Amino acid sequence: MESSKNTPAFYFLAWISFLISSFGVVLGIVFMEGVWFAKAFFTMAYLFSLSSCFMVAKVVRDKQEEESLTNKIEKAKTQHLINKYVDTSE
């Protein structure tokens, strides 16, 4: 199984879209009609959602890396047993 590598353009697109969307939300909250505690609530909700998204992405990435490492170890153990008990000199 090959690991796919992201291109620099993909990273650029991801960061630019993140920055534009974050800037848009901040502008929307700043210019929103309403009382200050409603703005504070929306700000808190946005920041909590944002940090939750980063946390989920990190957890998914860590699980994938852990499974990849576990699979490599299992393959190495299997290959070691095959080499140890199977005569490949034929």
C-alpha cells in the first residue's frame, strides 16, 4: 500500500481556504446586529468548533499512523517466520 503525498499546491489551497473562511466568520460576527453577549456566544461557538475540527483531524491522523506502524510490524513478523521455517533454497 503506497502512501499518497500531498502537493504544495494542495497545502496552499487548504491554508488559503481556512484563512478566508475564518476571516469571513470573524467579519460576520463583528458586523452582526445584536447584543454583545450574542456575539460572544457565536465567537465561543466558532472557536470551539474550530478546535474540535483540528482535534478530530489529529486523532484520525494518529490512528492511521498507528495502524500503518502495526501493519508494518505484523508484516515483518510474518516475513521473519516465513524465512525461518520455509526453505527457499529450492
